[in-house]
Amino acid sequence: MAYPPDPAEPPVVPPALAIGHSTNLVGVPMDFLTSCDFNDGPVPLHIAGAREMNPGLFEMLAQAGDLTEAGDAFSCYMNAMFGIDPEQRETHTDRRGGRRRFRSSFLNLIKGWGFDSNGAEGAVLKGWVESRFGIFPTFHKDAIRRIASGAWTTYVAEKMSSRFHNNAIYVQLDLLFEFCQWALARFAAPGQSHLTLYRGTNSFDEHQIVRRIDKRNVIMRLNSLASFTSDRDIAGCFGDIVLTAKVPAPKVAFFNHLLKAHPLKGEGEYLVIGGEYRVAANYF
């Protein structure tokens, strides 16, 4: 069974991938954004231009009386802007027998993430985090310890796949993040700066330990995008070690009650932007 390493051991995180890009689209210095200091005193995060270019969406949301109405408004807006109603999301055969690729949807990416966070859809989501927040992934199918490694090459190839990169997919994810932040502040967690979330694991390959604080508490570098749950019992189904973290609300990119229907509802799942976190690692 994996335990946090002895404090005398060197940090797991390699210098080349310690943080990520020097810039991002949220206007917060990378050293601060990826640190425990940010988590202790978070500031709001907004993707440059996303709200300013879509004022109509937030005018609609302002009229919602609860989260369900807000989710319906968001879905209607996304369908109108990106044509992602169900019949447009599927691939069909045209009259001449040829295959036609229809519009990519953020819902397809979430569905793919639910099946396998290290699949092609997961790579696109991690690529969006890298593009917008500047944070490199630590794991995709295998530990990513340096740029130009085999694991890095696989990640880059999948995140750039033309299968998903149509219909302004990153812009769709920008709006999903902004809606998530709006919904947390307005309905889901008003006035809360942090949420206590849980993750089950059997190893520390994907989320690398940087430093051990004491027997159970460590500073861990989470993957650029990570799944957590609000239910500790559910976390225990995914591993013998349960990680408990106080996640700052600005780093939540998606949560299970955000939309009325989506593939992650059954597990109370939250998608969390990575970086260094203080976490408690305990046996379930």
C-alpha cells in the first residue's frame, strides 16, 4: 500500500514541470495561482473576455430564480450559440452514404472524462486548463516528468485531436467555467470561499507529493484537472486512501448539480483545477 514518502526524500515534482507556462488568461501570477497561498486566500478567477463577449448569457442567468432555471438558461444559450442539441452532437450518414462529423460539445468531453480521464477527451480538457490557466498536467496515461517525453508527446497529440477541436470547443469550456463560478456564488455555495472535497486513490502517480507535513498531511501537486467528490463514501469506492482537501471555490470548473442532466451526476463529482494543495491522506 502506498504511503506518503519520507520527508528526507527529494520532491517528486521535476523542475521542468514544476508550474507551467509563465502566463495565463486569468490574470493571476503563476507562482501564486499554483501555490497553497492561493488556496489559503483565493481571489476570483475569470477567463479574459469570456463574460465580456457573452453579456446576453449573464443577462439571462440574472433572471433565474434557482439553479435549475439557470442551468436551463445556460443550456439554451449554448445550444443557440454552438448548435449542440442532441441531433447535432452525433455523427450520421448523409444521403450519399458518407460520414459527416457534427459539432463538438463540452458535454461530449465531460462524458468522455467520466469514462476515462486519461482518454482523448481528458487530454482536451487538460489542454484547455493549460491554455487558460497555464498549468501543465502531471499525468496522462503515464506520469509526465519532462517535456518531450513519450507521455508528454501522447498528451499533446491527443489534446490537439481534430476530432474534438471544432465548434470553438475551448470557448465552450470557457463559458462552462464562467457559468460554474457564477452558479457557485449565486446558488450552490454563496459566501463560501472553500469546499471540502474528497478523492480516493491507491497510488500517488497522478498526483505527486511535494512535501510531507506530518504523518497524514502532505502538500501534493494535483494534476492540472482532477476529479473530486463531495461524498467521502463515494471517494472510498475509488481507492483505499482518501484524500481530503479544502478546495477554493474559484478552482472549481464543474460540479455535479450544475446542469440538470450530465454523465457525472451519480458520483457527486467536482472537476478541480490543479496546483499545489494541502491534503490529508487517510485510509478509508
